[in-house]
Amino acid sequence: MARDSLSDAGLHFDELNKLRILDPDVAQQTNELKEECRDFVDKIGHFQKVVGGLIELVDELAKETENEKMKAIGARNLLKSIAKQREAQQQQLYALIAEKKMQLERYRIEYEALCKVEAEQNEFIDQFNLQK
């Protein structure tokens, strides 16, 4: 009966018969909740470490991807510039071929003219020899 009147006043005895303000069941539940919270905080800490590692890994992969992307862009630009250089070189070679064809045609005409002159001179020499 004395315990009931103390319980009504908000005072309780624990398993060691110490006087407590909290009900022993509430104190036990509070301790269990405290342990669960501690476990939860530990798990959250572990989760944050795992997520932190994952973020670092993703950041590294992003940097590597960006580097590879820049290399690919550089290689593509190099290929484009090489193609333009080859095209310019091809145009120069076509111009050189056209110039050489014109020079060949001039030489051919000059050769034909010289052959004509030679034939005329040979004919003149033959006529000169015949007159003697």
C-alpha cells in the first residue's frame, strides 16, 4: 500500500529498491531507446562514410571522364586539322599539275617550232649544197 501511494505521487522503486522518479518500465524503455538511438547514429555514421567514399569515387570517375572527353575532342580537332591540311596540300598539288601541264604544252609547241626551223634549215642546206 505504501508503494501504491508513492507511485501515485510519482515516486517508484527500481529492482535495487532505490527510489526513482521514473517508472522502472519507462526507465527501461528509455534506456532501450537510448541504445537504439546510439546504434542508429552509428549506422548513420557508417552510412555517411560509405556515401562519402561513393561520392569521392564518382568525383574521380567524373574527372577521368572529363579528361577522356577532352582527349577525344582534341583528337577530333587534330583529325579535322589534318584533313584540312591534306585538302590544302591536294589543292596545291592540283595547281602544280596544271602549271606543269601548261609548261609541257609550251615545251611541246616550242619543240614543234624548233623541228620546223630545223627542217627549214636542213632544206636550205640541201638547196645550198645542190647549188654548188
